[in-house]
Amino acid sequence: VLKNNLETTVSSATRAVTISRNGPVVIVGERINPTGRKVLISALKEGNMDVVRSDAVAQVEAGASILDVNAGVPGADEPALMRQIIRAVREVTDLPLCIDSPNPQTLEAGLSIYEGKALINSVNGEEKSLTSILPLVKRYNAAVIGLAMDDDGIPQTAQKRLDAARKIIGRAESMGIPRHDVLIDPLVLTVGADCQAARMTLEATQLIAEEFGVNIAMGASNVSHGLPDRPTINAAFMALAIACGLSCPITNPLSIPVHEAILAANLLMGHDEWAVNWISYYRSKPKE
Amino acid sequence: VLKNNLETTVSSATRAVTISRNGPVVIVGERINPTGRKVLISALKEGNMDVVRSDAVAQVEAGASILDVNAGVPGADEPALMRQIIRAVREVTDLPLCIDSPNPQTLEAGLSIYEGKALINSVNGEEKSLTSILPLVKRYNAAVIGLAMDDDGIPQTAQKRLDAARKIIGRAESMGIPRHDVLIDPLVLTVGADCQAARMTLEATQLIAEEFGVNIAMGASNVSHGLPDRPTINAAFMALAIACGLSCPITNPLSIPVHEAILAANLLMGHDEWAVNWISYYRSKPKE
């Protein structure tokens, strides 16, 4: 339960969202990402944006406050596709977007047509990433998610992930990007392969949040890879991570256990006065 | 994610259980308690111990490591009933017991026939409680749960609950009861009445665990009183509290959401190597 906290505000042309540990968790909806989604890949290959639009609507209805958009279709013209996806999403919602690509050209294609202050997913502590991504963050006055890794890969200790975060934040600040516009993703690997993996990430989360006050983003579903009943593990991990400082999960809000864990954690962390959101969610939920 | 940690060992004649943040959460099964349970009350009034025995067996099967026993039947001879309940439980399991009463006579009746090192539930920071309960803890070489409250009632800030814990631990140590035999329950009230109630308890949990290294016990289901879908709130609270230092929840292991949250938290906190317990639970679970 941390006190030190910066606020990050991202926006579209018509709407602003503030990420902060002083308020409810902000969900970045992760569904508009072709990785492993055959239906989406084949629609995108045909230039059909129906799945993108319906994913956007469904995630907004399920409680996402920001939508991640990723154009990673093998063989596609990713910069052009990123623009198409952003335009399609804009037909159905004005939520701020998280423009997601490891490729600076794809990011820039999205940023160049984006109205408002985007979130960029992601930079990391590798020199190549820092020198290609941070100038875009600066030029487009965006916020950015920094992955806690460096040229040696994903560090094996919480302390070294803190060091990787320090490197990213320091480089951003030296370029005039304010610290509050950098979110850090401490990275989580599956506990199926290493039973200390999640604990180390939780320790890194706490260290980074306490040391720098930055918001913590996390794509957390990887934690349960290879294990049975993944939604229950992911839901518990969400609550553990929120207690340690997670403020911006990148997740599928259509997963009911994860979404309910987030709503309950908001309530329990003091960000749902009179349980208004909890009760209204419960009332709107289809009864079995 | 705390490093400072004492170990508490309780036992029966034939089995020892160690409570520690360096290992999996230890569940105290709370079911053998007549409060609000008409079926159990009427059985106990008739001297029928069948419900007690079946509650004991069910909780052992569901993963409890310690069983709470409470003889609070209105109008009953509680000391005699406590002895009967302990003997009945002993017919079906050798788990260590948590002898639960605000009444020193009832506690002593249980302790006088108990074989092993019992857990006592509870003392608190009120003078009357300290002077009547701690001598029993000392005399019977028991461990004890200390409720973080004092003569002014339940404190309204985490810092004051820390102070109440300090008072209990200090008094115990001055009587020769080692600190590792004192668990602290930071106490949680429902978030339905005060949306900061759970957050304050989580802060108190972390403060008390960090300051004293003691194990943290908690009867946590109260947190959701008056709200819809209580099991989901309780499950999320369990994960949040474990991240803050809870090592000994007093709960109903037959509540599937809460039990699964605890198993998942054990896995994610690094206390379930190769996910052996998680996978074995999943395999034994009846499929829908």
C-alpha cells in the first residue's frame, strides 16, 4: 500500500483518462492484437475491420478505459494497417489508445494520425529501443510503457529490474520527457517454469513504484502460461499486483474472473465509494 | 512482499504446523463456531456432536491446517461444551486446534485437556483482556492471536492499530511469552460502511508485519458484510492481504473462491514449487 505516486494523463480528442494509484485501476483492453488470434488475422488480411470494431465495443462495455491497438500481422504493411485500425476504432469509441508495436515506423504511422495524447507500448532498456522509441515519445508528446529489461535481456532479480527501470526513466528525463509520462512494466514470466517468477515481479513492482513513484503497467496473463485454470491464477495475481502498486493492467476485460478481481480490488483499496461500481456491476451482470 | 518474518509452531499430540511468510498460508478453518449457525446450535444443545465431527472432516479435506473451535452457545455451560467439542474433533482429526472464546474459563477448560501447543483466539489490547488471557497463554505454553484494539475500541488509523499490536506484544514479552508465539489480527470492518476500511487494514497489516515480524492472522469475511457477491470480494481481499503479509487466514475453506484465491496466492508468492499443489487441486476438483 504505497503513498508515493505520480499521475499519468492520456487522452483522445474528446476524452482524458488519468492513471494513478490514488484512483481506480485503469484497464488497458488488450484484445485488438492479432497475436494468436486467427479470426482477427484473417479479417485484417482481407481489410475487414468488423472484428476490430466489435472488439473495441465489447471492451468498452466490459470496463476498459484505454484500448491497445496492435497491427502485428505477418507479411502486412504494418504502418498502413495501424492507421486503418486506429480509424476503425475511432468509428466506435473515443477512448484513448495505446499504440502497440516494437517497430518505430508502425508507431509513427499511428502517432501521426492520432488526436490527443497517446500511450506508446513500448520502449525497453536496450540501446536500440531507447534511441528509436523515445524520440517518438518526445516528438508526439505521448506517454510510454517501459519494459524493465535491457541489452542483457530480462533481469533475473527485482533489483536489476529496478535498475533497468532507472535507465529508461533517466534517459526519458534527459530528453525532456517528464517522469510522470513513463509507466514501467516490471515483466512477469510464468510460475509454471519458475515458482519464484511472480514473487520476483511483485517485489520489482513494489521497488519501482516506491523508488520512482511512476505508474505500473503490466501484461499479466503470461503468469499462468502452461497451468490449468488460468483465469483464477490471473485474477489472484491481479489482486496481489494491485496491492504491490500495479495501476494499469493490460488485460482482457472480457475475462470475468480477472475483471471481477480488479473491481473487487478497487473497492478494497478504497477507490469505490459506497461500493457504487461494485453494486452496479453486480446488478448488470446476467444471473446464472 | 516482506522479508522480516518470525515462525510460529502449534501442534497436537501427533502433528506440528508452522506458520510463516516463508511458506504457504496456513488456513484456520472457522466453521466449528455456533455464531449464526442454527443447525450447529441445536445439535450442540442436544449434546449431539455429529455436526462438529462432519465440519471437522470437511474442513480437513478442504485444506485447513488448524481448526478453530468455539463453544459460544447462548445459555450453555461453555467450559463443559468446549471440552466436549475438542474431544469430538479429536475423534476425527489430529490437526492442531485454535481454542476460541472471549471467556477465560472456557479457554482454560479447553487448554486443560488439550494435548500439544494450542493457538488461543484471542487476546486484545484492553487491560481486562491482557490480564485475564495472557497468563493462560503463559501457563499452557500456547500461541495467541492478538486483536489490534485497546480500551478505546478499534482504532481508526493503521498507526493506532500498530500501537495496539505493540502493546499486546510488549505485554506478552514482559511475561515471558516469546514474540513468535503472538500473532496479530489487524481487524477488518466492512467496506460497505467505509470504503477506506479494507485499505486501512491492509496498511496496518504491512506496518505490523514489517515492524514486529510477527505472523498475521485475520478473520476476513467480515470485509464484505452487506455487499452482493461476497465470495468474490473475500477472495480478492485474501490475495491483497497475503501480498501485505497475511500468513494465517481464519476462514471457511469450503468457500471455493476464497480457497482457490489462497491456493493461487501460494503459487504466485513462490510457495508451491512446480505448481504441485495447484495442479493436484485442479485434478481433484469436480468438473462442471
